[in-house]
Amino acid sequence: MTDYTPIQMMAAVASHQLEDGVIVGVGTGLPMIAGLLAQKTHAPNLIIFFESGCMAPQVPRLPLSVGDSRCVHRAVAATGLAGIMETGQRGMIDYAFLGGAEVDMYGNINSTVLGDHDSPKVRLPGSGGANDFGSLSWRTIIIARHEKDKLPERVNFITTPGYIDGPGSREEAGLPPGTGPYRVITNLALMGFDEDTCRMKLISLHPGVTLEQVIENTGFDLIIPEEIETSTPPTDEDLLRLKEIDPDGIIIGK
């Protein structure tokens, strides 16, 4: 059996959500790793957009951020933040790949503050392009740690809207119909969203993870289906490509 870490597992599961030929907007960190892994394995024609304005680059190795010069390597175009977001407004971004400090049962993401907004316990980096990506892309894929305080019933602050308060909330807020959260990948499981209630539901458990572990580490009542799948672990090729993408172990680790 191939040995892998939880971070490598998350990266592999996240990359498997992307089909060949789609356009994905990615943020800094593990979302970037997942997009590059998909491009180097099963989705060679995947088109990556970085919020800094780089369109369809062929990144040689992991950029430190979306502002790194490596993000523009062999890119089709280098525009700017406005150019990327206008592309989202046109409905041309299939997936947004985002992370956050908190994700609630409706897929709302908080990357702004912990605690009261005006007097927070912790001030976080904020939105960047995450609000636009999550608001305008057709599907949002979220990567997060599976802990109760990171998966609360309601986030402290909505940086990026998911299904907000439930069915119809996105449309009432003026967001494009048919858009919204699609998948949540954690170190324990893969989740999706119920079509009727828009609440988060379990899809698969990662190998070796129990249902009890997932329930204990979720801060709300997760919808549990009758049949629960097992997530596909990273292959030897996945692990090899991850080392090529992040040879210094900045995100994946040594």
C-alpha cells in the first residue's frame, strides 16, 4: 500500500474533482497544489486562472502566492485582477478552488475575522479574490481542516457566500442562478451539498477514517447518506507529481 500524508490525500481528492478542459480559478496554498496536480495527471488541458491576472499558465513549480512571477510562466495572457473577475462575471469560470478559516453547513466561507467583526479575537487576511470567485464561478470547491471550530453551524463572518441561509438565498442576494458550493475536501472526508436543503452532506470517508470521527469533528448535523463511499487515495504517480510541484515541501511537507 502506498504511504501518504493527510495533506497529500487532500490534494489528490481535490484534484480528482476537476475534469479535463475546464477553467478553474485557484487561490494560494493547497488549492493551487490541487489544480497543478490535476493538470499534470488526468487533466492536461485544465485551464488555470490566478486572481492576480495570469490566464492559462504552464507553471513549472509551486508559486509562493498568486502574485509570484512563476504564475505567468507560458501564460496565454497576463491581465489583472479586474480581467479575471470580469471573466467570472461572463460565466466563463467553471470552478473556484478556495480555502478558509471557517466553512459552515451552507458552504459559507470566512477568511476575515474570528469573533465580532469590529472587535475580533483574530483578524484574518480577508477576501482577496475569494468573494468574486465564490460568487461568480459555477461551482466552488472548498478545502479545510476537519475540526469543530473550523466547521461551525454558522461562520463568524461571510467572506465568500455559499448558499447563505439555504435554498433561494443566493438568488435573493443577486448572485447568478445555478452557482454555488459543490464540494468540501477535508483531512477526514469528502462532502457535497443536498439539492433540496443546500446543507452539507457526506459523500466519502478517507481510508482509515470512521463515521464517528467525522461526526465528532463537525460543528453541525451533517447529512449522512445510507451509502457512504471510500475516497480514492493518491496513486504513486500523484505522489511523484506532488514532489515535482512542491519540491521544497512548502505546502505538502517533506
